[in-house]
Amino acid sequence: MTILTATLLVGAIGLICALLLVVASHYMAVKVNETEVAVRACLPGANCGACGYSGCDGYAAALAADPTLPANLCRPGGAEATEKISAVLGVEAKSAEPYVAFVRCGGDCDARGSISNYEGVRSCSAAKLLFGGASACTFGCLGYGSCTEACPADAICIENGIAHVDPRRCVGCGLCAKACPNGVITLLPARKQAAVSCMSQLKGPKVRAACSTGCIACTKCAKGCASQAITIENNLARVDPAACSACGECVSGCPTGAIRMLF
């Protein structure tokens, strides 16, 4: 009789707890937005923030709340993610041009001089705080790898004191550009085009004294550009990606090699 009573008592407690859990799950359940879940499944999960939102979850929540927002902001996902998201939201898929990171500096250890011997923390931000770094050019790549640490695709490496981007692996998230204290890295459309690998705004003689591959603003590239895609601003050549025909005349004609082709 004692065993039976104990069994019934435990069974009753279990039944009451089960009923309480059922009631609690009904009234305290967190409602799931099925659209948000479906959109999130279309995103690659890089959580890079290049779309302007706090990672993939933030972008998915924003699209679910307002389907009129652009569905082509995910650069790592590219056209594939755009098409999937557009299908989920029932909107027209707009093309998403892929981007890649480009290092606007060609001054490696062989091309530029140094003004000091930095032996501190291997961080670009830390090196910049100490008189702008060890390089004779304070505009260029510091070469301590803050960009490599920020890259989720392992597309950047440091070779001979300067960052190099592998465009085949780059997802165009822009995290490296945000991590660079000198603003040397920029995002360009992922297609063949000319780009200036220099950031110095000093006049020609001062540029050559600091780096042999810097832009000296000789205007030769601008004058020889048939598509008029190159201008000189603040002693620095600038290429308009939208106007560049990728003919390569500026690359072959640059006396310092400051212009090179992307891809």
C-alpha cells in the first residue's frame, strides 16, 4: 500500500508539472517570424556587417520587417543570395555587383625607406600611434597585419612589409578596410580595371624620396586615357571604375608603376 501511494503521488506530481509546462509553453512561447528564418537561411553567415546591419541576423530581421528594403546588400552572398532572398520575399531580384578589396599601396620594403625601427605590438593601429609608423611614407600600408586578422576569408597576407589581397578568395565584406588605420584598403567592383596603388598626397619629389613606386602626379596617365577615366586630385591620380575601359595604357605608361590592373 505504501509503494502504491508513493507511485500515485509521484505520477500526480508529474502530471501536474506536465500540465504546467504545456500552459507555460502556450502563453510564454516566443513567436518566430517564419520569413525572418527563411531569409536568414539564404545568407552565408559571414556576419561581416557590410550590408549595414548587425550581421546576418540583423539583416534578415530588417528584411522580414520591411520587404521593400534592398535584397542585394549581401556582398559575400553575391547574386545567389540575392536571388534566394528575393524569392522568399516575393520581390524582383536586382543584380548585386560583387566587390573585392584593393590595397592602395605598392610600397613594399624594397620600394620605400624607413625612419625608425618599430619593435612594439604587432598591430597597425599601435604602430600608427608611434609617429605614424616606421615607414618613410606615412600614407601607405603599415604592414603589421590588422587586415589579415579581420579577414574572415583568409584572403589577405603580408609579404615584404605590405598587405596583398587574393581577389579569388576575397568576399568583399569590407572588414579589412575598416580595420586599416591608414584607410589604405578600399572596395572596388570585381572586374578587370585599372587602380592606383598609392595614397600619398605629397608632391612628386617628396613622394620619390619616400617611395620609388608612389604616384608623382605627372599627369601622363590622365592625358593618355582615351576613356577619360583618370583625374589628378591633391597630387594623386584617381581612376573612375565606372569609366575605366581596362585598356591598360595607364599601367604601361606610368613611370613609377603606381597604377596596376585589378585581375
